[in-house]
Amino acid sequence: MTTVRTSPADPGQGALALSSWPHVNQSSVPPAFLTGTRRALARQRAACHDAHAPSAAVFRDILDQAEGTYFGKRHGLATVRTLRDWKRAVPVHSYSDLRPYVDKLLDGDANVLTRSEPYALLRTSGSSGEPKLIPTTRHWRNAYRGRALYAQWGLYFESVGMGPGATVLDLSWERSSTSTSVGDYPSYGISQRPAAVSSVDWLPPWYDESWFQGVEGESYRNGLYRKLRLLAGADVRLVVALNASKIVGLAEVLAERADDLVSDLRNGTLEGRPCHGGADPDLASRLAGIRRANRGMLRLTDLWPGLALVVAWNSASAALYRPWLDEVTPGVPKLPFSATGTEGIITIPVDGHRSAGPLAVDLGLYEFVPAEDRDEEVPLEPDVETLDFHEVEVGRTYEVVMTQANGLYRYALGDLYTVVDRIGQVPRLDFVGRSGFGSSFTGEKLTEKDVYLAVRAALGDQWRSLSLFSCVPVWAAPPGYTLMIEWADDLPLSPDRFAEDVETALRQLNIEYADKRAADRLTPLALLPVPPGTFARVEDQRRREGASPAQLKHHWIQRDGSLLTHAAAALAEV
């Protein structure tokens, strides 16, 4: 039976209590839920082959949502009938262009952007460091965002087969029962959603499972260990995360705390306290035997021999995690998570392509601006000419302009996608990065890929020994970069020589960086070795300060120097 209640973090009516599925042992996935995901996947595949009809329906719905609103009246949308009319009436917007409308909502005005009133403002990171606030409405969740998640999970379930007792480990979002307030609106990250708004919104059966629920004050790595312990005896077929780094972190925690896990399984405990489910001495003995045979090593596939699929972003800088991901889950196939953000979903995977997915033409209105001949540092002009989805060319890269039924009208995402091929009538898109993301004090345009490849080249055969690093721009006269890197005591490298080798590699990879260094417009690369686990401590610190998971993405290069400040504070607590 489904019960409806109002979440404390969602004051609107009709929020669905996420206890609709009965508590099942080890998070077995109910057949009815699997059937729903298969239907959603079939619908998504059909949209690829009959794309114009669903795209036209989305356009009509967006106009309907804007009818009579403050935004609609300001832009004369009552007379808009065609996409050409739409582009003439509505300029391309940045977030700063749309922020005054959000401010009107915060002032208590109604009917500002959409007829369906927002029930929350979602937080996401902004380029200025100040979080952006994205309106979210029940109409948007029910008609678009919710069912999109069912479709992508349908692909994952189809890929692995989910027999009786099979389960998943979902690391792609976090259950949250609290939120901050902005004006009269609750505010939280998209991956911290506290409640579903209806039965057609995303409602996974594991929401009430103990392994999925967070513990107040729990550190990031302790949270991963708790999930490992509580699902140690389960038939986990599928591990899903947004960032591959989280799965790598899970594997690292398993390796580091294998003795603790064996002890907890043998004694029926979790961190020394009694654990629901009791002891499993047979599993403890099996894992201990594997460790002895593998010289102390324990992998995720040892804990879950039925693991059949790993899901995470595999494009742009996330693709640089692939070697690590393959190492900690050897032989396990990989599929991408949808190209998704707080503002909306761009692609939904529907087949076995490892990184790219077809444009989700039934979820929003998408326009494209060719990127090859543009200066990435210059924002899109309000009247920039755009192409529709059927006009893009295979092999070319485009910046996406997106319209969603949540009130983001002709919104310049700043995301770049390359058209890989086509699926039916829609382009298959591979995310290649953010327009202008990187660092450029003097025109060097240092990128995440430059940093990653330089560090890997400098480490040589030792590159797998380091878990995380990031390059931080440091303003001075002249400016320069500091490479913060977790440095193990037993690493057979000299830090000074390593820094020189990274510097040499950066010059070889980036000719502009080399020129600026030769002219002394940039200082030599500085190295900041920090103890292993420092990045995790920084993440814990930022979580306590209220940062959402979307704001905690690891980048190989930072936009500003705040990482160094957070690292100093985190290390001071040790």
C-alpha cells in the first residue's frame, strides 16, 4: 500500500513517502519495479526513432507552462507558434540573466516562470562560486525528470539480468531528510532529494534500506565502509554512481579495511557494534582465504562475485578514471550514467555505448551552437544562431542551449558535446567538457586533460600508486600553479624531481603554457604533497559546511585557490 505524507523538507502537498515498497531482505528489486523500468526504456528507445512528435509535444508543453506568466508576458509568448517564433521572442540566457526571475520567486511573487509553481530550489555550483538556484516543479518531476531515471535504470537492469535476490548498490544520490531554506523554499542538491512528489516520480525500492540511509556526522569513507558491510552478503549485480571516483573510493576502502570487514562478518558487528543480519562466518572465512591467496588484496568482485555491471560517467575528465575503474573492477562491463545535471538531462543511454547516449528529445527543447570556431571564454550572444537537433553533423562539437519545463528558457549550459553518430532520428552525444573550464591566467588555457596526462607521464610505472591530485591556480605577480597531490611515504620518487617532470610534460602537452613559462609570465609549477586521505577530509569538511554532492565533483584542475584553503583547514583538524 502506498502512503502519502508531506516531507519536512518539502512543504508542498502530495509528496510521496518513500516507504512505498516493503522492506525486503538485502534490497531485492521487486518484479513490478523492474517492469516499470523496462517500459520506460522501451519508450525512450521509441523516441529515438520517432523524434519529431515527442519534441513537438515538449515544445507545446513549454509554451503551456509559460502561458500567462511574468516571463511569458515580458517575451510575448502568447503569439509564439513555431520554433522560429520562439527563437525570435526569447534570447539565449545565462544564469545571471535568469536570476532576477528567481529573485522574484524569493520575494514571494507567483506565476513568475511557470504555471506550475516551484516547490523547491535546487542548488548547483556556479562559476562565480555562489551556488545557482534552479526552480523545480511537480510538473517537471512527473512529466520529465522522474521517468527519465526509470528509463536509464531499465537499461542497466536489462544488461545484467535481475533474478530473485539480486540487488544493486546505488551511489548516485543520497537520501536526505533535511534541507536549508532560501526564502520560503526548501533548497538542496539534486542528488540529495528528500522525497518523491508522486508515484511516477523516481521512487527506487531501496530508499528505505539501511545501507542507503545516511548517518549524521558520518565521514565519507566510513559511509562507504558501512555500505560494504551491510551489503557484504548480498548478490550485488550492479554498482551505479555519477562519478567513477566514488566507485574507486569504494574499492580503496574495501582494500584498506579488509581486516575490519572480515572481523565484523565473523562477529556479526559493524564497527564493533551489533549489526542487523548477524554474523556470517562462512563469508568471513572465504574473504580471508581470498586475501591470503592475493597477498592481502580484496576486490569488489571478490566481495560480490556476481557483479555484472558498473555505471558511471565515462566522458571528458571522467574518462580519465577508466584505467583505475578497470583495475578495481576487472572484467566487469561499464556503461555511462545519463548526461545529467541539476538543470536538466541531455542524454539517456539506451544501448551498450560506453560513454555516449542519444539526445533525450522527449525531456526538453535543445538547440546547438557550433563550437569549433568560437572562443570558449566568450559567453554565447543573446541572439546567437542555433541549430535544431536534426541539423547537427556527425563529428562536430556543439555548445548546448536547453529549455526545460521548469522555467529554464533558452539556457546556455556551457556544456560541449560531440556528435558521435545517430540513433534513428536523434544524434548520439558524447560530453567533452565545459566551455572555458580550466585555467588561463595569461592565455595558457591549461585543461584537466593536460594536468592528468602530465602527472601520469611523470609518475611512469608508479602512476597507480596515487589516488588523487588537482592543479590549483595561485594568483601572484607573476601567477602560477600548485599541484596538490596525495603522496605516499613509500613512493620511490623524489618530490622535487617529480615536480620537474610534471612541468616538462605540461610544456610538451600545451604549447601556450610552454611559451608563457619561457617568458616568465608564469612561475614554475609548485608541488604540495599531502597525506593520503586529504581529499576525502576536504570533502567531509565541505559537506559539513553544506556543500551538495554536485558541488563536490573532483576536478584535475581548479577554478580558484579555495582547495588549498580547505586542505589547510582539514589538515589542521588531524
